[in-house]
Amino acid sequence: MKGALEPPAPAGSPAPAEATPAARPTRVTARDLARATATRRRRSASLKLWTGTVCTLLVVVPVALAQLLPLPGANDQDLSRRRLAPLTDGHLFGTDQLGRDLLSRVLHGGQVSLSIGVLAVLVSGLIGIVAGAAAGYFGRWVDAIVSRLLEAQMSLPLLMMLLLVVALFGPSVTVITCVIAIAQWPEVARLTRSLVLVEREKPYVAAARVLGLRQIAILARHIIPNIVRQASLVVLLLLAQAVLLESALSYLGAGPQRPFATWGRIISDGQDYITTSWWLVTLPGLVIALLVVGVNLLGDGLRDRTRRRATEGS
């Protein structure tokens, strides 16, 4: 009777403690969360990203600071110090067949190789994004022309085509940069075209058309800024391929001519002494491999992180 005569609680007062539902028990533990597929993918992307960054910086930073490091000149010869082993008389990488400091030649040669690679991927990225975006957005005859050009170029042997063009126009830095850029633009164009095909069907593009914006303005101001991040990841991955192509051309004698000391030429000059002076070929090859692995891991890590954020956002 006493409970029935009590006045009702005010509307704003909190509910009694016993009325609060208890938290539901769960069988998911912290160990299960750590072993989940999403967690493993996140850790894998972070590991790739950090490993790739470290490997890339180990090569790029010394190459960029080659002029400031206390090293002998890349072309300074001392025949009394020919083919010294690594860590001998202050030569970290040893010396080559003409007594030149191998580390200095690798770092100065890396400036040429990386400059060609960076310029080539920037030009190829620009061409690929413009051509792929135009083909994906406008379609019809524009898409037909770009697609036929892609198929024609991708059907040709890449290295043979590069050698032919270099033989016709000469092995200068400008020619090699342009040749590598033209050889790589199809990869960027194919991805950009597929991304634009998806973006052009989204509501914001239809709204822009209703508002009366021109087709070029819609493509340049709205669509390309939304896909340029994903396309730039492919451009980053192409940097490793560009460095390998330049090294292959230099190794075959079709790269920048002397006095440029590129990585491929250093390996080519030291291959005759590989049985007695292994460092002339092995150490420059390891530098190239470290850069290629680092760039690939960095690109893969950024791509995985971008995909995960896109999945979480959707």
C-alpha cells in the first residue's frame, strides 16, 4: 500500500537504477579483435608504409645530399688505389677499376637516374590523367582513339621500342626522359579512365550538369580532383619502373653518355671484374634493389590505406 500511495516521479528525473538494462555479454575478446582480418590488413598496410618509407629515404636522402657529403669527386681517378675492397682506406664502397670512389659514383649517378625517373613519371602521369579522363568522361570517338592508342602501344615490346627510339634520336637525357614517359602513360590512362567512368555517374556530376556547368569545367573542377589521389599512387609505383628502365638502357649502352655516371653504366663498367671485385656490381645493384623495393612497398601501403578509408567512408 505504501508503494501505491507514493507520488509519480517527475518527467525529467532519471530512471531508477534497477530499470537500466544490463550490458549484453559478448564472447569477442581483445585477442579475437587482434586476429581479425581488418586488423591484420591495417597492420600490414602500416608495416608496408613504414618499411617502404625507410628503404626509400635510405637511398633518396644520400643521393640528394651527395654534393654536401665529404666524398671524393665522382670522376677523380687514382690508379694506385684501383679496386680497393669496401671499408678500405676510407672508401665505404671501395674503388672501381680506375681508382674512383664507388660510393661517390653511386650517389652522383643516382642523381641522374632519379632525375630522369622523376621527370618521366611526372610527364607520363600528366599525359595519362588527361587522356584517361577525357576518354572516360566524353566516351564515343575520344574513348575509341585513346583506347586504340593504348592497345597499340601495349602490344609493342617495351625495351625494344625504347632502344629503337634512342637509336633514332640519340641517347640524351631529354630523349630518354621523354621516351620513358611515353612508354609509361598507358598504365595511368587505363586506371584514370576506369575511375572517371565510375565518377561521372554519381549524383554530384548530374547536379553540376543541371546547374549549367560546362563539360570541361565539370571534368577539371570536380571529377579529376576526386580521382587524382588514386591515380597518383600508380604514378608513384611507376617511379621504380622508370629507374629500372633507365638503368637497363644505360647498362646496354643506350643511356646518358659520359661524363654522366648512371647506375646502369656503373654496373656495366664493373661486370668484367665481377669474379675478382664483386662490389663493383653488387653494391650498385643493391642500391637499385633497395630503392625499387622501397617505392613498391610505399605505394602498396598508401594504396591499401586509401582503399580502407574509402571502404570505411562508404
